[in-house]
Amino acid sequence: MNRIYIVEDDRSIREELAELLRNSGYETDCLTDFSDSAAQILAAKADLILMDINIPNLNGEQLLKEIRKKTDTPVIMVTSRTSETDEVLSMSYGADDYITKPYNPTILLLRISAVLKRSSGAASVQTYSGLQVNDAKGSLSDGSRELTLTKNEMIIFRFMLDRQGSIVTRDELMTALWDNDEFVNDNALTVNISRLRSKLAELGCEDAIETRKKQGYILR
Amino acid sequence: MRFTDHVKDRLWFYLIAALSLGLMLLFLFAYRVSGQLIIFICAIFFLFIIAEEAVGFMRKRRFYSQLRSRLDKLDKKYLIHELVEKPSFFEGELIYDALCEANKSMCENVAEYKRSSADFRDFIEMWVHEIKLPVASLQLMAHNHSDELGEKFQEQLRRIDGYTDQVLYYARSENAEKDYIIKDTALKRTVANVALKNREAVQLCGACIETEGLDLTVMTDGKWLEFILGQFMANSLKYISDGREPVIKVYAEELPDRVLLHFRDNGIGIPAGDLNRVFDKSFTGENGRNYAKSTGMGLYIVKSLCDRLGHSITAESVQGEYTEFTIGFAKNEYYRMENS
């Protein structure tokens, strides 16, 4: 389980953020004493750091610079400063992503999982109950047969595969699709999922995607 | 300064001179001074007058014609005192000093307004950042306790965020300070960000977004462009035409010297008479009055941001059919070469 360290001075946001991350299956840890931020952040040895720019005693950008000298832990800057200058500065100091407040929680989670995936260097070929998943080709194969998925189906399948066994909401799937320039509507998502289902069934995985009423889907 | 002007200006002096000459002649005749001597005295008198007038005219002409011609050529007229030489005659000195003093006082006055407007802007900027914290907090709360109501709260929070952004960019667009960075920006990513931000609203309207040819990069400030496209998007969703599926089409085309980004919807369109005024401050027009509440600020801010960034912007529309905004980004090969 990945551990995320939250550096945020607004107590309310910090607590809600921690709850959001815990609900999504991350372990969280928060910085509450800002007198010696850098040392505490380093000592926490988290897998990812969510950091605000405006924190007491130290500028977030300087803090980032200091942390970068000692560790490669991915850092996502989360801030209410919306200018391009701040973003460029943060990225040049070694941030992995930059998100402005107020953020859509689903997008934040999407970015976190993308950064974690990138930093862990997960291979693009994965397997799902005996099926080979090839992202580059956008295909599934069981050794003898190979079925090509459309771009949308692949995005949906990939998203569910990364979260195998837990509920994925339609909202999350929609956000993932739109994040990849596929501006589909509600009906199209339903159609894509039923096509994905029948393709999986064709390869021998009947009922791979289970529907949970009013909640979403689970890839078993 | 012409000589006739000078003569006209000196009419009183000539009158007095003529009067004193008359008096003098009267006395000279009364004392029976010889004719030769009278002619001689008159000659000296005229000589003095002419010499005096010529020298006076020359001294003034230099200063006044310089003042006149430089003032005509100057675009910032208040700088005139920097451009004329200090004159050597009394009146001129008086005018020159008055000019300097008036100008200094005006500069102080302007500086004070500049300062107070900068202070105000700083405050707005700070305030916007502050207000975003509770909004972010509420948004997380609404998400964490998600149910029907949570979704509704989120929608309202997005509205609040939209309005605060408008204030922020208005403050930014009105000020002379440079707080943007022009760099290579991928259109695809920018459009996706705008779409993501408005996804719920787009889906609520049942609108469909089509894109084409966005695999281009342009020289702009990404955040500002996102705001601009966000305003177009908000307008498109506001002025939807009944009876057909709303379609928003975003497409780019590359010309030899620039890239054009088109944002087109099939909404109610803009009446022809209103079209060339949509970018005016506080202009609401027919649509603003009839359909939705409009502040008339959105497109005005868009226009001033485009002006600041050096992009061209045009609006095209046929009422009842479509509205299309086009932003033109200049290509700057020199800048690219510098960067690579």
C-alpha cells in the first residue's frame, strides 16, 4: 500500500484530504509541526508527497528544492496560486505535477496514481487472469487469440485493472477518459463498458466486470 | 512663432511709443528746435524701437517655436519640459519653472494612484488565494460525504470558483505588471484541462465536445489560455439553442505565420448588431438580457488578456446557428531558436 505524506497548513483541508486518500486506499501521514519541515518530511519516507506552496516558516518552493537534494520521492504541488510562473518554478525545482486549488478530488486521485505509476516504473505488460495486456498495441490476448480494444475501452480497462478488486465509479472512469482527450458522454460510457464486457467474455472471462448499483463497477 | 503674432502681441507698446513720440514732437516744435535735429532725434528713436523689438523677438522665438513644434510631435505631452531648453528671458523662465513644477506634482499624484491600484490588486490576488482554501476544503467535504446533495454542493462550489477566477483575471488584465510567462503550450493538454474542469456542466447540458487538429503547440501562457477557453465554454453552455444537440467544436489550423484556434458552438448565436460590441466592457446585449443573467465582463476580460499576450481575437456568428471565437497565436521562430 502506498503511503502519502501531506504537507498542508490548513487543518480542514488537511483532514479532508487525508480522509479522501484513505477512502481511496492510500496510507496517509501529515505534517503538523512546521518548525522543521524538511527533516520531518525526509524522515517519513513516504512514497509520494503532496505539498502546498504557502506553508508556515518556509516557502514551499524552497522546501521542495531542499527535499530534492536528498531524495527522489515524487512530489505533487497542490496550491491556490494559479499563475504559470509558480508552476514553471515548481516544475523546475523538481515537482512531478502541479495542481491548483480548488481541485476536483477525482482528478487529484487520477494524478496521484499516474505519478506513483510513473515513479514505480511499472511495466506496460500486465496480466489479467491469464490474459496478456499490451498497452502499446491496445490489445488483450490469451496466447492463441488476440483482441484489439478501442482507445476508450483500453483506458477503461487499464483504469479498472490498476484498481482491481475495488469499486470504480462512473465519475472516475469519465474523468480518466476526459483526461485522455476522449470527451464521451454518459451513454457512450455505458456502450463502451458493455463492449468491453463482451470482448472479455469472448476471451473466456465471463462476468469479469460486475456492476454495483449506484456505486460503480468492480473488475474481479 | 511668427513676427506678425509678435507685433499683434506688442500693440500696446507701439501705442505708448507713438504717444510719447507725439508728445516729444510737440515739445520739440514748441521750443522751435531746428528741423534737422528733429529728424535726427526721430531716427534715433525709431532705431531704438526696431532694435529692441528685433532682439526681444529673437529671444522669445527660439523658446516658443521649440515648445510648439516639440509639443506637436510628442505623444506623451506631459513630458514637454524635458524636451525644451531653459529659456533666458524672464517670462520664459517663469513658464518653464511652472511647467516643471506642475509636472512634478502630477507625477506624484499619478504615482499615488498607481500605488493604491497596485495595493488593491495585491489584496484581490491575496484574497482570491485565501477564498480558494475554504472552497477547496468544502469541495473535499462534499466529495468525501458524497450523495445526491454532495453532487449539488460541488456544482455550486464550481460556480463560486468560476466567479473568483473572473475577479482574479480581471485584476491581472487591468494591471501593467507582467505576471505571465509565454512559453510553448500544448493545445491538446490545455483543451483537455478546460473540458475536465467543466465536465459535469457539459454533461448536465448533454453537450458534445469535438476536437480536431489540436496536436500543435502555441506560444502563450497556459493558465491564461485555460481561463479564456473556460469563458468561451461557459458562454456556450449558457446560450444553448433548444431543439438540437449542443455541439462544441474546438479545432486548430496552422498557417505559415500563425496558428488559429477556433472555438465554435451551435448555440443561439449573437445578433449581428451586437457582434462587434461583445468584447466591450459591461456590454450584455440582447442575449444577456433575454436568456441568462450576464455581467458583460467575461469576454471583456478575455479580450484584454489576449491584448496583453499579443494574440488576436475575433468573434463570428449567425444568429440562431452558431458562434465562433478565433484566437490567433503568432509564431515566433526567433524565440524558438533561442530556446532550442
